[in-house]
Amino acid sequence: MVIVQKYGGTSVGSFDRIRNVASRVKALHEEGHQVAVVVSAMSGVTDRLIAMAHEMSSEPDERELDVLVSTGEQQSIALLAMALKESGVPAMSITGRQAGLRTTGSHTRARIDALDGSYTRGLLDEGKVLIVAGFQGIDTDGHIQTLGRGGSDLSAIAIAASLEADVCQILTDVDGVYTADPRVVPDARKLPEISYDELLELASVGTKVMQSRSVEFAKKFGVKFEVRSSLNNNPGTIVTEEHPNMESVVIRGVSIERSQARVTITDIPDQPGMSAKILGALAEAEVNIDMIVSNIASDGMARHSFTMNTVDLGRAQAALQPCLSAVSEKAIVETEGGIGKLSVVGIGMRSHSGVAAQMFQALGDEGINIGMISTSEIKISVTVPEDRIEDAARAVHKSFGLEQTPA
Ligand code: ADP
Ligand code: ASP
Ligand code: MG
């Protein structure tokens, strides 16, 4: 079988952990499988490299930042390959470029454009165990680019797709995908399976066990994969196409996001094209807007509120000033931080009603005030005070009985 495994930062976070990974990979090799292993930087290394860049420059050049942060993965692939060779396994470390991983788009958050698996396939056919640097690739001009935080997940899914792997496993420091972050909700339960759409929605609202773009890619290319622990052999969570049995569960999971901020613009003329101008200015400044609420005040002026990550707040304010002064002298921008976002996700929501009411009731009973609300077909998100976000997650998790195995 062709097996692609990915080990995250914690799983290669020390020399002993790297040796543990080496012995797991060695066992697969000895069973006769062709193995490609995608590896992240040792835990903390990427953060340290980013901090180093900020010592040099208040706004580090993104091309150079990519050159710097991509070195984290190069350390871990070389160390893992050494550990394997030490135990007699014909391992070989390769960079994203050598693996044929071509990227496009902006530095630090590039997308995968193409993946030529011919070199990797050839090496596997020669009997090599491949250790591939996650998170990195090169663009058409040969510049190193990285795939956004958590991007080794995407490297692994892409490599599994290009090799048409029989098995793709994401090995991490938890046993699989849980109904909520087990660090926040101690009663959270490991899910035996989850659909791409549910994991994609959860990942895009804070469930960092998988990078959201990697799940999108897996769905697009039909890569079925498993999230499981690198520290034990417990069965993990299978991530796959949805099937009819999945609909009987209304809520699959709960997710939280911290560090959210709200920008409210008041006293804007209620005219066609106004929202497009404002959102256009924010998009140009690459500010990711999340929830949007617009309404008209009693004096006929419009009011827009959006949420975003706190890190984008400065950029949003800078982009809004010139845009608003061009449309109205009276427009006022207010900002508020300290916001958390709580989301519930499940494909069963399509066929069950009353989910929002139950969620709001659970929060009301806890004395937690709801700010903004947004919904999609399979998700409901609300903002709550950031200092109550964990209580909110536990209350909603309990209200939907997520700790219990469904009948
Ligand atoms: P890696 O370094 O292996 O990529 P990450 O730190 O990116 O691992 O992701 C694993 C972490 O995701 C877990 O330690 C856990 O705290 C967190 N997490 C958040 N939500 C969930 C969830 N619903 N299920 C499992 N883990 C979750
Ligand atoms: N090392 C990168 C990060 O910390 C990529 C990854 O771990 O997946 O974001
Ligand atoms: Mg990760």
C-alpha cells in the first residue's frame, strides 16, 4: 500500500518524539508499505522564527519571511531522516520544491497550484521512505512560499492526492476530531467519523485540529483521511463524504474562536453602492471580514457592523478612514475588542429545526449575552464576551448532549 502520514509539531517536538515517529514509520516500512511522511516544524519553532523576523523588521518582507519560516520544517525532516537511517531504514528527506509542490498566491498564505508526483513516486518505487517538508512549496518564479499556519496538513493531503495513496493519516497530539476542543470541554467525545463539510465548517471557525484549506482540498480531490494520535494506536476519526446515516445527528461539534473584534460604522448615507465601497476597501487591505450586520437607524442613515480577527483591526481602521471620508463627513467608526465566537456545526441541521433556539436558551441560562448572530446551512455562530467563551462552549455542548454516544 502507499501510505502518506503527517506528523504535527508536538509529535516531533523533542528528540524522543522524533525517535517515536521513526519507530512508527519503520514498522510500516517493514510491513512492506511505500511510505511518504510529511512533517511540521518542531513545536514552537515556527513561532520563534516569526518572532525573529519581527526583531529585524516591524513589518517583515513576506518573501523573506517565507524563506525564514520554511527552515523550521527543514530541520525536522533532516532529523527524522537521520533517526530512520540510524535504525537502518532507507529514508530520504526532501523539501517542498523537491516534492514538486507548486504554489500560487500571496506569500505566507499561498495556495497549491499543482503537484507533480513523478519524482516522489520514483523514489518510493526505488524503495525509499520519503520525509517531506510540510508547509512549503515554490511558485512559478522559484520563490519559496508557505501555505498559511497549519499548512503541513495541506501538504499531506496534496501529496496523498498526487500519489493516489491508499491511506492518508494525520497524526497529532489528540486521538482524533472531538465534539469540541478537549482542552476546553473535558467531556468532549471523539467522533468515529465526520463529513468533509462539517470538518471544513468547524476548521474555519476555530477548530485547529486540521487547517481548513486542507479539508477543502481533500473534499475537492476526494482524499479520505484519518486524524489520529501519534502517541498511541487508538482508532481515530475518519473524514469522508457524508452519507445518509450522518444526518440523524443534529450537531456534530462545537467550536470557539477568541480574539475577535467588532467594527461599527454609523451615519453613512443609505445609498446603493455604499456597502460595496466599504467592503471593497477592506478586501483590498486583505482584511478578512466575518459576520456582517447592516441596518437603517431612525434618522434614515445606515449602520454596518462587522467582526474580524483582532490582528486585522489596525489594517481595517487604516483602510476605512480614506474610504469613509470620501463618502460622508459624518461617518463614525467605533471598534470593540474582547469578543469570542461560538459556533455549532452539523449537517443534521438541514433537516432539524429549533437548533438556534436551543443554543440561545443554553447561553441565556448561563447568563451569557449574545452579540451578533450568523447562520449557514449547517452552522450557527454567535458572538459572546471573550471571557465567557469557554463557559459558553461547555453549556452548549451539554445542552446538545454531545458527550453521549448517539443511539
Ligand atoms: P499538530 O501540531 O499536530 O498540527 P494542532 O495543535 O494543529 O496539532 O492540532 C491539535 C490540537 O487541536 C489539539 O491539541 C486540540 O487541543 C486542538 N483542537 C481544537 N479543537 C479540537 C477538536 N474538536 N478535536 C480535536 N482537537 C481539537
Ligand atoms: N510549522 C507550521 C506552523 O506552525 C506549519 C504546520 O505546523 O502545519 O504553522
Ligand atoms: Mg496543525
